[in-house]
Amino acid sequence: MALKFAVNNSLSAITSLPSGISGGALNLISTQTASASASLEFTLDDSYDSYVFKFINIHPANNGVHLEFNMSTDGGSNYNVTKTTTHFRTYHNESGTETTLEYYTSGDLAQSTSNHMLLNSTGNSNDESTSGSLQIFNPSSSVFVKHFIANFNNYNQGDYSANHYSAGYGNTTSPITNLKFQFSSGNIDDGIIKMYGVL
């Protein structure tokens, strides 16, 4: 069988996919911009099997605070889903004198309704912030627990680049209706969170 090649190697002329072919793309659902906000909350429904949150330059009002999140099963009246999570991190300072790769015990939960720490000790100087992503899987399921994975990098208050990896599950078979993001103390001074549905 002879192989056929496109004469024009550019795909820029393609404007849509034929029906029946999944794009596997992210569909932007909402964008929230913090402005001295105590928290940012998002509503989920059963339109998608997975949701991705992108965090862009999230800047705290207070110094050395932790970015956290929790889940709700009652439309956002309570954020208290029981969670079991795991967390590890790596960091390197600007002077090149300190590095680490470690399991981060302070960042995990064992059947706790507390907020899950996505990363620790973000600085609040003008050029300090954190960026990253979180994905939650099948939040509308009434059968399975609710898995999530997250990866964040921050400008740590001590002039470190710190990269945090965490994952876990909300130990509930009730649908997750809302997610809330906040710092461990003080407001989210600035920054953008975008919520996407995975097609």
C-alpha cells in the first residue's frame, strides 16, 4: 500500500473536525479574577467527565501563606468533603545553595474535612505569586469517590522556586457541586483562575 502525503504540510486551513471525531480539547467555561478576594468559588455540573483549573499568577495579600481548596456536595453551603491526599515537593533557592525532593507530610490529609494544601509559603512581595493546575475527575458520579491531581510552582517567601505535586480523593459518592480556592490566611490579592471542561 502506498503512503499518501499532504502537499501542504500546514494544517492551518482546517477550521473544524468532522462529526464523530473527538477533539480532546479544553472548553473554557468560566474565568474569575481575584481582587482582594477572600476566596474564589466555582460551580460544577454533569456536563463534563473532568474539569481542569488553571491558576495564573495567584498573589496573596499575606506573606508565607498556603493555597488551599475544598469541595462541596450541597451547592456551596458547606465545604467539608472528607479527603485522603498525598503531597510531595521539590525546591531550589536563588543562590543555588539549597535543594530538596521530599514527601511533604504537612501537606497530606487522612480522612479529613480540612482544606487540602496545594502548596505552601507563597510570598507576597510585588513580584511573588504561584501558578499551576488542578484536575478533578467525574465529579458528578454518584458511584465513585472523586479523584484529583494538582501541580503548582510558587515563588516561595524565602526566594525559592518550589514545585508541589499533590493528589487525592474526596471520599464521597455524592456529586461534587462546587470547589473553593483560598489562602490559609488573608485574601487572594490578585490572579486569575480559569475553569475548563474536558471534551
